[in-house]
Amino acid sequence: MPANLQIVLDNRPTGEASEANFRIAQTETPPLKDGHVLVRHHYLSLDPYMRGRMSESKSYAVPQPLGQVMQGGTVGEVVESRHPGYTPGDKVVGFGGWQHFSVADASQPGSLRKVDTTHVPLSHYLGAVGMPGVTAWYGLVKIIEPKAGNTLVVTAASGAVGSAFGALAKARGCRVVGVAGGEDKCRYVTEELGFDACIDYRTHPDASSIGKALDAACPDGIDGHFENVGGYIFDAVLDRMNAFGRIALCGLISGYDGQPIPLANPRALLVSRLRIEGFIVSEHMEVWPEALRELGGLVGSGKLRPRESVAQGLEAAPAAFIGLLKGRNFGKQLVKVI
Amino acid sequence: MPANLQIVLDNRPTGEASEANFRIAQTETPPLKDGHVLVRHHYLSLDPYMRGRMSESKSYAVPQPLGQVMQGGTVGEVVESRHPGYTPGDKVVGFGGWQHFSVADASQPGSLRKVDTTHVPLSHYLGAVGMPGVTAWYGLVKIIEPKAGNTLVVTAASGAVGSAFGALAKARGCRVVGVAGGEDKCRYVTEELGFDACIDYRTHPDASSIGKALDAACPDGIDGHFENVGGYIFDAVLDRMNAFGRIALCGLISGYDGQPIPLANPRALLVSRLRIEGFIVSEHMEVWPEALRELGGLVGSGKLRPRESVAQGLEAAPAAFIGLLKGRNFGKQLVKVI
């Protein structure tokens, strides 16, 4: 029963989330029951959806309980097993939370998944070849349904979801335009990820200004859009959608930390006969195997080169999470806990 | 060559549309070419979409040209024919515009359609058994795709589209809740159209107030919504949609006459994984025969009893149209020109 450090949610944010919403706690890992597996985490995944769970308002997931370990995706290594399918040393993806160790009931389907780290580094199973990658895949393939030659836009393009979206869209013969914050991110998006263009929203502080940049980058208009951010960038994209365009609504991170940001001109949905659909990838488990196969192939072949921001040590998780909400990360935000 | 009175668009509105945007003009009907048919109009259709065409801003249709007859749907009677399929006396639906006579090229598919007035009065082919009815059908059947027992909401419930929507939804075993302006309209919606409930938005001037009324009328939440109006009513509906709800976006009339009205909380689309789709029924001609069959049956059997507001005389068209934009009509707004 190793000692186990955890980050727990201490109190709910009023307005912006802050490090003071969290505290560190120490427990012991419980003894294993039949079918259970003890995992030592290597990396924790930090994801924008966690902000929603910190509040009690209506969201798609039950709120994160106060005083309990923050929930979240993890990769690690089996250290003890009472399940015949797992042996110490196995590399696994799970939902172990912000702590050093977790116990998973491996007899529950979906609770733990063994992964092969021959061609794909373990950490990427939390990003490009994990939930964020499948998120991009679902929005692209099942909602946007692009044709070769279509122009697609994605916000937060250098992030875990956006970067996977770009590679998947290029593989389908689309023109892909990213939106990201800062010169470095934009350079990575075009030079390393192979996007056709990237717009630095920091140099375009309003819808009219970013609209001109979109006009230049999308001379044939926009056929499909993958939205992670919301706010004025989304408004500018909506006004430039071609008839019958499709919008996969994955996130609205710009409005998570305060009042909701309105959509300025819903009439664009009508005028251009758009379809917009919100989704949560964990509700579409049927696509995961196919999506993960394609994403693993893209990473293995070097066509998708995901960036990671890695915070060191469990104690760094709260600050790294706040940074993620403010766009301070570059690529997938992880915490290395070993 | 009978003399022909017309209403033409004289100038474009700046802000609210007004009668001063129109003027009357006199012409003669041209001599008929082979394949052409001369129609004497009985009724003109007035529809909210016409407001969009009066402006030059981006819309789904080309703007109405200045100085030319206002375009729009018409029903009438063939008075002269050089097409073998049409004989004087035939009752026809067409797109003849705001004038007493029109010449249709009957050899063009879709330009003219003969109708049977045995069970369905001629005017209803501009409403329940015409474009507005098919609009309701498409949004319900192709976008909302309801299941029996679902709760559906429609705004402008007493109008041509809303009333057809209610009858079609009841025929599919749904609970249907209307929103309309005024006690009389609400009474008609529940007592004559058979809606399960109707909310008078005039007694609920903001999203919070109408939200409480929606909570009372939709105790199991809202599974599908058909939007004609936009603004705070739409905001209140969005916040009450059940997971995976569908929204058919047909119109946003509350914002047509000025600045676009924002959507207050797009996050609801994400939180409840909603799909919203804008559409224009004239782009889905493939559904018209099936939809018109069902609508004709509902009207013929008395299950759908459409109301009409009939303005008398061509000269009354502009004022009637402005009244329609302000919700002064009760049911389908027509102009009787004979």
C-alpha cells in the first residue's frame, strides 16, 4: 500500500478558476480486490472540459465532487495486478485522476486499456492517439464530413485537438486553416503540422480584423469549421461559411471562466443554411477503434508531430491547468508525475 | 393584353421596412410566347423571407431588384394558354409576384402547378398546403426527426408554418407547445389546432419569465424545436433543450428589421450536445410531393384548420406586409387581388 499524493478540488471557483481552488492531499492506495489493478501514473492529462466540472452549473458531466481527487485521464504502468489480463510493467491508459497511483477495476470495460509504445510514446496516448485525437476525428469525420478540396478552419490549432484535426483533414485532401495565439504557435502549425495557413488571433483583436485575415486565408470561403474557443473568432468564421457548411462544436473555452459569450449573428446559420452540432467524444465510443488506428498511423509515420507542454511534478498540476485555460500551453498539456 | 397593376420595390429600407419602400406601377401584360400561360392572380402570399430580399446584404436569395415587381408566391386562374397542359379556368400555384396578372413559362419545371380545389380552398395552397406547410414538414421530419412522446416547441405557432408544424407533430404522437403573441392566438393554437399548450410571449417580456412558462409547459424538457423568431424566446428554449435535441432554424423574424439579435448562450449547444440546422425549403424540392400529400390530407380531414389574414386589394399589400413583420397578422397573411 504505497503512500499516494493527490490533488483534490477544495472549493469551487466564483468567476475565474485559480490555484486556490485546489489543495494537495495524502492517502494510501487501498488493497487490491479481485479484478483490480494498481497503476503508477507517468503522465496526467489536463483538458479544458475539466473547467466545466469544477462548477456546479449544468454541464454534460456530473460536477467534480469537492474534497475528492480531481478526475482526469492518465497513462502509466501496472505495478500490481489481480486481473489475469494485466501484468506488472504493462503500459496502460486510464482515468486515474490527479494523483501518483490509482486502482482500476480492470473487469469494467473501458476502464483500462493496454497500449503499445513501440512506435508511439506513452504520453501521446493522452493526446493525439487518445481522447483529444478522437475528438478531432469525430468532429471532422462524423459532423463536418468534408470532401477533398474543402476549406476547413480550426481554432486552438496548435493544441492537442487542433493539431490532430489538421493532420486528419490534410489526409482527406482539404485546405486547412488554423487559428492560434502567437507567432511560435502559428509557425509550428504551418511548418510542422502542414496546415495551409495559420492566423495569429493575438494580432487580430476583434471580429472585423480577424475576418479580413480569414478572407485572405480562405479565398473560397469556409466549408467546415471545428470550434474549440468561441467568442469573436467564432463570429467571424460563421459570417464566412459557405452554403450548407458544417460546424463541429467541441469547446467554447473563451467563455468558460466567466459569463457566457453570446453568438453575435445567429442569422448566419439561416442565411448560409449551416448545421452546427455540439458533441462529447466519450458518448461515441463506437468510433474510437477506427479513429485510434488512423491517429496511431499518422503519429507513427511522422505525419502528425504533436507538441506537448509538460509540467513537472504532481504539485504543478493546478498552475498548469490554469495556464491551459489562458492558452499558455503549447500543444497538449501534461503533468509528468514520475 | 390586359392592363396590369403592380407593386414594385422603390427603395431599400434603412432599418425598419415601411410602406414608403414600395410604390404602385401600371404596365401591360406581354403577348404570350409558345409554352407561356397568362394567369390572373386571386391571392398573393406575403412571407417573412421577403424582408431579407428587400435589403442588399448577404442573404440566401438574390436581392429583390429595385423598380421591379415584388416577387412572391401566387394562386390564380389561367386566362390564356399557349401550353398544351393548361386551359383557361385551370387553378394554378406559381411565383407571379405582387401584381394582378403574370405570365409564366409553363415549359419550365416548377414554374406553375395545377391544383385541385375540391377539398382544399385555393388560398391554402399558399399556406398549409404550400410553401409554409412544406417548410414545417421539412423541419419536423428531416431535421428534428421526432419520436412519439417527444416534447416539441414552435414559435409563431399560430402562423402558416407554426400551425402546420403543430398538426404534423401531433400526427406523430408528440407533445407540442406553441409560442404566440396574444390571448386570441394562443386560444386558437390550443383549441383549434390541438397544441398541448401555448405560451403568450407578450405576457413574458424576457428570457427568465418565458423560461418559467416553458418549464411549466415542458415538464420533461424540450426534445425538438422549430424556430421562426429568434431573440430571448430562442435563448430560453435553448437552455431547456434535452441532450441530443434538434433545432430546425427556419426564421429569425425578430431580428430582420434592425441589428441582428445575438444568441445569448451558445454554450447550451455544447452542454446539451444539440444540433441546429438552418434551411430553406425551396432547396429541398424532392420532399414536396410527400409533404404536400400529408398536408392536403390533414387539411381535407379537418385536422389542420389554417387561419388566414386576408388584406383586400393589391394596394393593401405593402401595409399588410409591414403588419406581418410586426406580428399583426393572425395565421397566413394573404392579399386578395380579385
